[in-house]
Amino acid sequence: MAVNWTPPDPQSLLPVPGVALGVAEAGVRKPNRLDLTVLLLEPGAAVGGVFTRNRYCAAPVQVCREHLAAGVGIRALVINTGCANAGTGEQGLADARAVCDALAQHLGLAPQQILPFSTGVIMEPLPVERIVAGLPAALADAAPDHWLRAAEGIMTTDTVPKAASARTAIDGVWVTVTGMAKGAGMIRPNMATMLGFVATDARVAPALLPELARRVADASFNRITVDGDTSTNDSFIVIATGRAAHAPIEALDSPAGQALLAGLTAVARTLAHAIVRDGEGATKFITVRVEGGRDAGECLKVAYAIAHSPLVKTAFFASDPNLGRILAAVGYAGIDDLDQGRIELYLDDVHVVTRGGRHPAYREEDGARVMKRSEITVRVDLGRGTAAETVWTCDLSHDYVRINADYRS
């Protein structure tokens, strides 16, 4: 089960005016499970997205990029689980486009107004016929309050659905932000197997949506890792339906733009944390904060070196304060002129290392006390400057191996 994360109460998930969600059982990979989801957007919605940086990206990622670049106005999203449609060559592209064509015909739209998403096993052909046959049921199910059903419908190895809502004030008007995500393994977003969708009724100039999605992703999904593997299918989409009564936001650095950015980021960060908490086999939620860097880039290098290290992650799983593993990761992170004599290391409230060596007051039983907690913060001060960055990760357990060994069974 996920670390300190339970499925949200459906009543806590606020409908976003201009968005309806429908879910169906299409039998994409396994029978008797929700595996096909549609999001329907009313005219006037603005959409932006960021996608995996994996050069071996899935067919739906390529089609999404094409359709967003076409600039014709996105009106629907279609998501299937069970098959990633990655590593499928030209046929995979044709299959992704065939799904868009079929949904477009149902809705009276152009295919370029549809964004397709897939998640699941790589290098297997997309069962287009089953997905197309399931579209009428998904459309018939569409309703504004189906966020939790949709969050269930996009799961793969997730153990719990991930969805969240918030309200934020813009120019004195309350706007709604609601989102959902899926992901538990193959998580190191570089924009995990990750899909994320966040919608708001805020009024935003359409040209701002790509940058808005990028900024939100950089503060949330691009700060998490479960196993360091960047998926072929990572996608994060931001939707602004424009139904709220405030004046249109024309600049993200304006007070209204900053208020919207904060609201979207809060929901996206909750979803990103939920992915880590539900990391395959996870028993610990770990915050890695690196301070005292010369710039954000080197802080992230160190934070990810710690968060990716199998030795660090297995020590956390065992509740073993073998904290030299953290120092080793700091040292190989790639800062050539790092002065180890300036490094400070803290484990929650315990000062472990000072001036690069063991703190005189540190006792292993203090480290063991912290390591037994389900939520732990590792804080490193590099002593080089004022920059700081935070990354969230989890431990690495026996179950991670079992889940991934059995994934295709």
C-alpha cells in the first residue's frame, strides 16, 4: 500500500466547469477492469503539455506533440492503460491516429483536436479494435464529477488512485483546480510510467499554456523519482477551460498569473508526492533537500544522485543508518571542485556530518531512530552558495523486484 496516502473522497474532487470524464472497460489487456478514459472539453478550452525527454518516445507522445502544434483547439483526450503503444514503429503511429479518428467521428471533430495517451507494456501492438469498440461506453459515462473513476481508469501498477482538488482566488474570484495522475514505477520524469492531467476553469491566454505546463511540471513531477528510469510515455497536460469570471490572464508573472501558478502547482505537487508514496514496493517517503549550492543545477545533481542510489534506497528500506552511502552519492554527483570539508548532513533533526566528517555528537542509535520513520528528510548543505533544490523519492524494497519481475505475467 502507498505510504500515508489513501484514495481521496469523491466528494473532495471538485468538478471543473467545461470538463467531463467518462470511463469504460475495453479489455485492452485484462478483462473486468477500467482501462479506457475520455476527457471531453467544451469549446474555448486552452491546453498545454510537456512530455518525456526519452528519445525513444511512444507513438501517442509523438501524435500529441503534432496535434498540439497544429493549433486547432483541443476538444478531447483519450487514455488507455494496458498497452503503452511504444516501440511499435509506424504501425504504432497509425494506431494512435486511428483512435483519434474514431473519437473525432463520435464527437464531430477533426482528429487533430484529440490528444491520445497510452500506458502499460512496451513493444506490444495497440488493440485498436477493442479501444474503438469501448469508446461509446466511455462517452456515455462522461460526467463532470467522474474524476475519481477516471483516476482509477488510468492506473497500471498503482495500488491507489491519485486525484486532488483545490480552490484559489484570482482577482477576487474563486477558481477550481482538479487533477489526476498515474504512476508507481519507471518513474524519473524528465519533462513517469507517468501520466498527469490538471484542469482549471481559470481564463488564460492560450499562448501561455505550454509555459504554464512547463513551470508546473518543473515544480512537481520533474522533482520526483522512484527508480531513476525515464519512461517512453511520460505526459503532463494542463487544461484551462476559461469559464471563471475573472479577467483573462495575459502574463504568468502578473499577480493573477502567479496565483494560478501557485494553485496548479499545489495540486500537481500533491499528485507527484502520491506517485512517490505509491512507488512500487515503497515503505518510506523521502525528501532530499540540497542547500548551499552555487546554482539550482548542481543542487539537483546532488539530490538526484542521492535519490537514485540503490545503496541509499535499500539502506532506507532496511532502516539501516549506513549514511556513508549518502556522502558517497554526494561525492560522485559530478561537482568537480566540491570541497568535502564544507559538507553538512542532517537526517531529520539529527546532525550527522559536519565539515565533511562525522559530527562529534552523532550516535548511530539517533540515526536508526529516524530511519524507522515512514517519512524522512535528508538535508545536505554543500557550503558553496545560496541555491537550494528539493527532490522526493522512496526506498527500494524486495517488492519492487517482485512487481517488476511479474509485471507481464
